[in-house]
Amino acid sequence: MGRRKGRDISGWLVVDKPAGLTSTSVVNKVRWALGAKKAGHAGTLDPAATGVLAVALGEATKTVPYVTDALKCYRFAVRFGAATTTDDAEGAIVGTAETRPSDDEIRAALGSFRGEIEQVPPQFSAVKVEGARAYDLAREGEAPELAARPLFVESLELLERPDADTAVFEMVCGKGGYVRAIARDLGRALGCLGHVLRLRREWSGPFEAAEGVSVETIDAEAGTAALDARLLPLEIGLADLPELRATPEGAARLRNGNPGMVLASGLEWGDEAWASFGGEAIAVGIYRSGELHPSRVFNR
């Protein structure tokens, strides 16, 4: 196979994803619009969901795990009274209930969904079961047994109660969380069933939906310097790690994938950090006795 064609362009483009598009289709559109050789994203959004989809280009794809690990904020509406196959409004209704919780009952139930919790992913999810995606098995009529996964929920609050059937929440959580599973489990806990009516990711790590680019703008500015100018530096993806300044000799060694001397203060042996030289990220790695031992090197 030949090498993928495209520009060696690196950085982040924050997209405000609209409902109706898959995360993969948005990434492909961004890669096409910028003529980029390589692109990826930090955290899938369901097709029906909107909000922050941070698209990494080129060398910025090496920082994706650090954004994926960061906290994220979701605002979502739950419809009480019905459970669905997909735990959102896209699925078929598989159960109904007549009871509706009070605001006080909802607030009381939220306590068990905060902190370190265990969560079973939705049947329609990208979780792999013996090599197959759960959603593929679910579409074929199978109901795979999905294991509970740990999730850190920093906060979960009731924001609005537009009517008896609907409640709006805001949640800040770590990686691997499914808002649809929160809606499902909250509905069960309240004895009224429930599913996600709408979902928006307000921010993800250092990226905010309010600063996101629309798909229409991406189309309008495709192949222009205006879209290039919207790119954020790859270093933003390393915002949660400490920065170390490399010495000239250390920078040369790090660029070749070898441990290099860095100027450090306040770091402990074994801490993860990134090294810069001349204002540009060179590598991410582990700090040990005045040197950074690289695990990822940025080639620019």
C-alpha cells in the first residue's frame, strides 16, 4: 500500500458537532477540509449528541490519550416513563412506567451516582465483546453480557424540571462514561424508567463547545488559510501535564528518542511530563533524576 496523501499539518480543531453526524464522519470531513494526512478525535459522541468533538491532526494525535483522560462536562435531558433499547430517544421503547419522581426524590437519588461508581455500558455501545462491537451484536438481536466499568463522577446536578416527564442535568466525569447509562440507571433507581432525550458535551479537558467550529464553517472554509488559522497548537492537548524546559543538548537527545536533560522544579521521580524547547513540545515521558525519558516524540 502507498503512503496516505496529505499535508503534514499538526494541531487541534475543536468542532461543535451537530446532531445526526457520527464522530468518524466529522473527523473525515476535517481531514478532507484541511488536506491533512492524519487525523483522530478525543472521545466519541453518539450521532444524536452535540457539542465538543476535539479533532487532532498530525502529531497532535499523539496527545489524544491525555485529552481522553481529562474531565468532561455533559448537559443532558432525561425523559422519564420509558426505557428504550438504546437508552436514548433513537431506540424502541421496551418498558413504560406511570410514576414520576419529585424534584426532591431526584436529588436524593443522585448521590449514588457521584464519586467512584460502577457502570454497565449500554447494549448499543462500542464496547467489544469477544472481538465484536456490542452494538453490532445488539442489532443482530443478541443481548451481550457487558461487565460493569469504573467511572469517576465529579459532579451530577439537577438543573431544570421543564415538566413532570423531563429533567435536565449537568455531569462532570472522567473517561469511559456513558450518559445514556446514567439516564437508564437513574430511571430504574427512581422506579420510573428513563432514557436520554438530548445530550450536549459542553467541554472536554481544555476544549469548550462555545469555541467550537460549526460543520458549515468547515465546509465554507475548506482548503483556505482561514481554516488553517483556526487550528490550536498540539501543546493544548498536554494542558494537564507539567511542562519542562529542555536544555539544547537534552532537546537534541529527546528528538532522537533518547533520555534528555531538562530543567525541572517541583517534580518527583516517576512523574509524567512533557518537554519543550523554543516554545515547542518535543516529547512526553517520565521524569527521572533531571532527565525526561520519552514515551512519545513529536516530529515537526
